[in-house]
Amino acid sequence: NSFINNNPEPRTPIYPRRNQNDPSYTLPESQLRSALYIPPSSNSTGAPILFVPGTGSFGGINFSPNLLKLISLDPSLGQPYVLNIPRAMLDNIQNNVEYIAYAINYISSLTGSAQISVIGWSQGNLATQWVLKYWPSARSQTKQLISFSPDFHGTAVVNLVDLPGPGPLALPPAILQQRRDSDFIKTLRQGGGDSAYVPTTTIYSALFDEIVQPQAGIIASAYLRDSRGVGVSNNEIQSVCGPTPAGAFGTHESVLFNGLGVALALDALKTGGPADPGRLNLGKVCQDAIYPGLDLEDVLVTEGLIPLAGANILEDLDQGLLVEPEIRAYA
């Protein structure tokens, strides 16, 4: 979970921007580079996979008890790179996106690959979609986006924090920016930002997602259009599996170990995406509330992501704002 990592300089210049059409980074290059954790076992010849965490989380704790564990058991799936963004993704999302854009270009420079798969949870997908919209260099290096519990249209649940009290409650910038009617969400979705820029797989639960709502049907915040024809697979677990162990119940975090959710992600990694439920043995997959290879300890650690995020949010309140940050000029 360290965001202070000693990584080598990129092999080709990517700062202050790689492409003349990219926005210039506002954060120091050393800070952007140090947020990326490269496991010692990483093989630069393997297909790179960038893991981007959700609000209130770091990449290590977010994915170690689920996707990262499974990839360690089968390295043929790809080589992981993990983002641990300072303030646990609670800062201005327009700062968070710089870490993602830089990481994609850095990994590309380091490995020579233009085939980077990005796996995100929650805000990690929203922020990546922003990167894919505004950083053409990153878009050209991204093979696919695999999205767990994304909130591409924000969430109405954020409004629940507006509780009666002596005055307005200052909140971390990223919380304000994920309101369904925020300027950040409106800016992202306008001009085709509600459609995929790269092959995209979304995996989400219509019922019991305690963080992102609405999440059902075509109004689901996770639902992404495909106006560019790049390929999108929207997978509401209840619609795919019905009243089965994998389909009957799903929280914001449990999709990370859900039998169907993980199977879809692995299918996308193996085929280049997007995932296709038709390629899966749904009769078997839908019977797995927990994907084979994961155990009870993995489930408990993954379920702990929500209370951990809550604790990080409370700790961050002293840096909170009353209004969301202004949209930057490049957007």
C-alpha cells in the first residue's frame, strides 16, 4: 500500500505530457511515479495489468485478497502494477487522474507495450474514464478497462451525508465530485463521455450496492454506452445469474470475489475484452458465491474495504471542502 516507491525513470520522456494533445501534469513527476507499486516478481514481458483502487482505498489492500491473489496463482493472466494514490483517492479526482494517466504511459515506456489492461473498483473506473477521455496518449496505450462497481454517473448515496446539523459538512473533494449531479460528472458525461473509449467490461450489482445507486437497468451508474463501437459488456450480476449464489446478492465490494464477477474479469483478460457471459459455463459459475481459489479470509478482508474506506474518509475530513473543486481548463 506504499505510495513512496523507488521506480526507475521512464525509458522515453512522458512528462510534462507525452502527447501534444494531453493536458500537462500539475503534480511533480517524482510524486506521480512513486505512487506505482511494481511487484518484485513482475516480468516486463508479460501483459501489463494496472490496478486502480476505489474511494478511501489503496490499490494493495483493495485487490490483494481477490484479483491480485488469483493472478499470482496464474501469472499467464498478466503482470500486475498497483496504484497507491496519496489520500486514498479522496483528493480532487482531477489530481487522482494524473496518477492513472502517468502510470499508463510509464508502464508503456517501461515495457514497450501498448496493450495495458486496467482493472478498477468504484471511483477507480470513473477516474480512468476521465483519463481515457482527456489523455489521448493513455487511451492509445490502453487495451481494455475492466470495471467493478463503477459509478460513471456518480451516486445518489452521497446525498445521505447531508445530515441535519449546525452547518454544512466539509467533505473530501472526491466525495463531492461523485454526487450524481456534480460538475465533475456532468463534464465527464458530456461530449460522449458516457460511452466507452476502449473495450470495456462493467461488473456490478443492482441490489445491495450500499455505495452506488441507482445500479439497475440502463439507468445504472455502471452502465456504459458504446457509441464508438469499441465493444462494451455491461453485466448486472442479477440479470446474468438470476436467483443463484452468485446472482442473488451482491454488495459494492463483494463483486470483487463473486464467482461471476471474477470469471468475467478473467475472461476479459484472456480474450482481450470485453468479457462475454456466453463464453462462460454459467451453470457452474453462477453457483459460486466465492470464486474458486479464494477463501473465507479473502472474503473478510475484501468486505473490510468499506469500513476501512469510512475510517479513511473520517480521517480526511480536516481537509474537506464545502463545494467541489472547479473543473480545470483542459476539460
